[in-house]
Amino acid sequence: MSTADIQEAYARYADRIRRFEAVDRLVTGRYRRERFADVTGRVLDVACGTGPNFRYLPDTVDLVGIDISPEMLANAEERLDQRSIDGELRQMDAQNIEFPDDSFDAVISALSTCTFPDPVAALREMERVCKPGGTIRLVEHGRSDVGLLARYQEWRADAHYEKAGCRWTQQPREIVAAADMSVTDTTTGLFGIITTFEIDPASGDDR
């Protein structure tokens, strides 16, 4: 799908995604908490969607959330208003982040690389805007390592992508490796479907 196609899909589903907040917390909440609860400083939430990551961030962060979908951001604005976090939301393409190099102390993203037309480009943009010595934290999903679940995902993969723009049989570790990122910690859970990463950004000379 193109960026415009993704925007159209999320215009249809933004309100529905917000209504499934409780289910999202049950399935992915602990993974988001483990990766995002200790970030500090100025934090960029890439493809923030309706704002499910916000509840797991410390109140002390200076948050910027970006997403390609104005409908998603409208829902995220309501969620941000319920928190005591200082923050702003901006419509922006993750593959072309409109901030200078080394703008953020931490960059976070969850369940996002499955939707980017070019996920490697988006990851490299996250690295570009993260300060040396900062941190990039990802919570991603992909193909299960359990046979029956994996076969079901493969059976439904094309239909799911056409409907929601989500590649749910992706391999997150392969995408991160293709972006040549320096992974310092990674975990897998939920029958191999969820993969999380802590990544050290490269210095400007190494990019």
C-alpha cells in the first residue's frame, strides 16, 4: 500500500481501534510497559496512532507524537489530554520525519513497521532523529513461531493487508537487521508474535 492508501484505511478504522483499547492493553500492555516506562527527556512516538503508548510513559517526558492519519491523531489528542504529560501531536510521515538530526533523547514505536511502505527507511529516520547516547525502543509484531498460528496468519495475510494495510507475517528482526541497527536487547513473547527491541542509535559519523 502507498502512504495515501494507509491514510484511507486508518480514516475508516481510527474510532474502532480506540474502542478496542482494553483488548490492546491486555495483549500488548506489558510489552509496552517493559520497553517504554523508563524513557526520559524529549521523546518521539512514531506512528503513535490513537495514543496507546502514552499511558506507559513517565509523566516527566516531553512528548511529541507523529502519525500519518489525522483521524488517529484526533483520538490521540483526547488520550493525551487525559494525561499529565507535556506533549504535542503532528501529522507526519514516519519515512520522512520533519525534525533535525539528534532531536530526541528517545524514540519509541509500537506495532508500526508492519504498515510502513518502506519500514527500513522509517527505522533509519528514527535513528537519524535520536541523539547519540539516546535510545530507540520498539514493540513489534510478526509471524508466530507456533505452527498452527503461523499457518493461520499466512492463510489470512493477503486479506488482512488489503483490509488494514498490516503485514502480520513480517519478521521484525529481519527488518531491524536490514536497517543495520545496533540492538542491545531483544525479547519475544505471545507465541513468538511480539518482538521488542532496545537499540543504541548510531552517531552522526556512522550514519
